[in-house]
Amino acid sequence: MKVADVMMRTPAFCAPETNVGAAVEILWNRNCGLLPIVDAQQKVVGVITDRDLCIALGTRNRLAGAIKVKEVASGKVYACRPNDDIHAALATMAEQKVRRLVVLNEQGKLEGILSIDDIVQHGQAAGAGRIVELSQAEIVEAERRIFAPQLPEVVRRASAA
């Protein structure tokens, strides 16, 4: 099974200059939790999550309309390609502890989003004599790794001292 068989093909996205209020509205209207940030050349230059937005609004004394997504977005983009094997994408999610991957074409342009929810919808239970491309056990193991407790960096440093 390939990423293209599972991914969402019409992703919402925003520009680096989009304000946080507008980004929240896009997430709300599209019922999603991640927005790729796309530049003028249609290349993905970052991502912003619902969590990023919540923390940005809670830690700044500014209105949502006055904060640009480029100020608060993560420069880390975890991605895959449409022709990648779904197992490789699931492994990336587990290793990076992310629930969503941006799907990019060969030119680095946005093709879609692959979420753990999409993968769960395509998982299959093994039956007698049945060959399963993506088992529920594989998905549960990846989710266990994704959702394993992770201390914030500040707490880790303080506890090591």
C-alpha cells in the first residue's frame, strides 16, 4: 500500500504572512490540526499545528491578527512522497513522534497530508489465511510510540542536573 492510497489530497495550507487568527479559522473550517506553510513558489517552508497556535496565543500578549504564522511555526517539516510505502511513512511518524506528515511531490510542492487517522481508517484485522497490507497491530505499535510520554526540554534539562 502506498501513501497515495491513503492520504488526503486536498489539504488546507497558508502562507508565511498569514496571521494566526486566519490560520485558526482555516483549521476550524477544514476540521484539521496541521497547516503546511507554502511560499510563493508553492514549496512547503514550514508547518503550524493547532497546538503551536494555542501556545503562541497563550504566551504572547498580542492579538491573533497581529501575529504571523512565520513567527510561531516550526521549521521542521516531516514529509513523505505519494509513492512511499505506507509502512515507511508510519515508521517516520513513530520515530518523529508526529501524527501527520506533509506529502510532497518531487519538486517539494504540496500534494496532500497523511494523518494517523487516515492510516487507522485503512488498517485491517488479520483473518484466517488473509494477507494484510497494513495490520491493526502495526498501527497500534506506531501509535504507542507516537503518544509515549515526552517531557518538555526544560524539564529534561532540570531533572538531569
